[in-house]
Amino acid sequence: MTDRDPLVPALTRLLVDIVRWLDGCDDEEVNPDSAVKMMETIGWALLQLPSDQRERFRQVIADLAEVEQDPAVRDFLKSFPFDIGMVEDEES
């Protein structure tokens, strides 16, 4: 996949939407321990990417946030790299 491959932002958005859904589920929808384990697994996998790919992922997230119309989703996108530990603080 290249930097301009439309699959990259589509898959990135899907991954973020899954994490957002897991984060917002109540106990009847998904077992909380299972949701946390899945979110930790996703975060771990992203942190295993080489640094250039992590940077590309962060850029795709920023691009998605820039065009997002829903303020709650935009905020989630902006905080996603920080929340999963890809950056030290939200200012990075």
C-alpha cells in the first residue's frame, strides 16, 4: 500500500470506529473485560509498527479528524494516538 492508497484511511477509520464502539458499549453489549482486552490488543499491535508507519498512521488520523463533521468523533480521533500510547502527550 502506498501513502495515497485509499485503503489506508478506510482501514484506519474502521479501526478507530471499532475502538470507539468498544469504548462506548455498555455491559450488556460487550463484556467490559473483553472490550478492554481487545482495545489493549489493538493498541499493542499499533505500537509494534515501525516508527515511519506509526507516523503515517498518526497523519491519517489527523487527516480524518480534520474533515470530521461530528465534534465528538473529531475529538475521539484527535485523542486516539495519545490514548493508545503512540505519543507522550496530546501536544505531540
